Amino acid sequence: MTVRDTCGSGFGLGRKFFIKIDRIEERVYIYRADGSREELDSFKTTLSGEDVLKGFKLRLADLDWV
């Protein structure tokens, strides 16, 4: 699966990165406009807004999945 398949054409609109959270499999996929991709296989992590949303932090373990 390519970034375009997952994110559509959002990178063409100026999007810097895209985070896909799979709450069933407890995996996180981070796609960046430069083509890099990161996969996290645990919710025991804290996501950051990188250089786009400076100071933003999301601790996945704190989310209340309904």
C-alpha cells in the first residue's frame, strides 16, 4: 500500500504528515510528505506534532476508545 492509497492526494494540498491509528491492531502509521514512513506497534508511545504542530503531544495509552 502506498502513501497515496492511504492518504489520498492530501500531500498535494500541503499536508506535511499524516497519522493513521489502527485501534484494533494497536498500530500507528506515520506517513510524511518526503515519502518516509514509520510504523509503531504499541500504544505505549506518545505522538508528537513534529515540526508542524510544535508542542503537540498525544499519549495513545490515554485515549478512551469507545
